[in-house]
Amino acid sequence: MAERTSPLEFLRQVRQEAAKVTWPARRELAVSTVMVFVLVFIAAIFFFAVDSVLVLAIQFVIGLGT
């Protein structure tokens, strides 16, 4: 069982770990953000296309029965 850490010790450890974090530069952050938006847009188009094809296929199969 791990020993208990006091709240002040915990906060000290959090500050130490936060100091080790390498934050991205502004340009790197902007490029990453744009890439996320582009990939989300591409994924949305892909899933829209797949959904449309599936709807047409289901309508075709249902239409065969009538």
C-alpha cells in the first residue's frame, strides 16, 4: 500500500512535474490545430459519403420487397 502524501507535498510534486512539460511553440500549436480541423473535415465527408451509400443500399433492398 502506498504511503499517504500531504496536500502540500502533492502540490509541490505537481509543480515539479509541470515544470518538466515541454510546451509547443505558437507556430507548432497553430499548425497542429489546423491539421486537426482538416482531418475532422475529411472524416466528416467520409462518414457522410458512407452513410449516404448505406441509405441508398437499404432503400434499394427495401424497395425490392414491395
